[in-house]
Amino acid sequence: MLMHVIHMGHDVFKANDKIAEKNRKTLDKHGVFSVNVMGAIGSGKTTLIEEAVRHLKDKYKPAVIAGDVIAEMDASRFRKLGVPTIPVNTGKECHLDAKLVEKALDEIDLDNTDLLIIENVGNLICPVDFKLGEHLRVVVVSVTEGDDIILKHPMIFKTSELAIINKVDIAHAVDVDAEKMREDILSLNPDIPVILTSKHDWESLETWISFIELGLRRAQEAQRK
Ligand code: MG
Ligand code: ZN
């Protein structure tokens, strides 16, 4: 997982940043608001994205990029919702990079899209260094990962713009204090919004979904100006 940190120098990150900037321009030109959803395997990224897509697809035109070592499994879940979905297999790589997203963007009808949700590969380390051109960086962490998971991975919480603590309905069962997790996140990044979610609690999902919708609306307003 840490291989690229050892093998890659600054040039690789710089080259990636350049392509990420280009992706951002492409997205902006087409008025597409994009969200990069990061988090470990099993944190619940796919379910949170599904819920967002399900509730936004009648009002907006979402598309999904499903990045994974084997992307097809999650991709088929998104396709079932009837939205354009591009699976991106990363093979041995444990993160998406801007180049992979650039290629995926070629396959999306951007004129018919206003929201792009990108599910990153399950990993709390590498995605930090690889910007994709996204407008919103989201990190998802589940209470099942234990309440020391956050302080062990400070960078992803410092560089994200929204943090989600998921599966809070089972916090008690796994002996984890979700409030302590929130405090840990805020100790790393005092200004970050933190949402506690459970797929069994619609109100909590609504908070997450309205966060996306707010960003989307702002982006649309900015484009009109
Ligand atoms: Mg997934
Ligand atoms: Zn990686």
C-alpha cells in the first residue's frame, strides 16, 4: 500500500496535479459538481453513494466513477439505479489518480451530467496525495474501524472537506464512541463539517445528501455568473 510513497518522487505528484487541474476545468466547463469519496474498505462508501444517487437522480443528472481493485462489483450496484457508471479497475494500484479519472471522463456525456460522484479505492493513505480534479473531498470512516483509526491517519482528515462517521448505529456493539471520533477529527481539522450516519437512519442520510446538493447548487450558480 505504501509502495508508491517509496517509489514515486515529487514529479509524479506534480504531473498528477496538472492533470487534476485539467479535469477540474473540464468539469467546470460542463457545470459538473464532483465529489471524491475516500475511505477504507467496508467503511460504507458505496452505500452512502447509492443513497445519494437514489435521492438526487430525479432532480439532477448524476454519474458515478467506481474505482476499485476490481471495480465491477460496486459499479453494478450503481447501474441498478439507472445512472451512467464508469468502472475503473486500478489493478494493483491502491488509489485513483487524475489520469484514470481523465480517461473515465471521456466516457461520460458531460453535457448531460451535473453531478459526478467518484468512489475511490478503499484506502486511507494514498488517495491523500492524488488529487483528481474534484470539488469536494469526502472521507468516510466507520465505527467498526475502531476509535484510534483517525489519529493513525491524520493526513486524510486534514485534507478532506467533509468527514462522515458511518455505521454509528452499531457503535455500542463494537465498543466505540462516535463522539470521540468526531473530536479526533476536529482536533486534526477544526473547520471540517462532520456528519454521523447510519444507513438505518434516514435523517442522517438526508444530512449527507443535502450537503452534496448544496455544493451542486452553488456550483450551478457560479457557472451562471
Ligand atoms: Mg465500495
Ligand atoms: Zn496507492
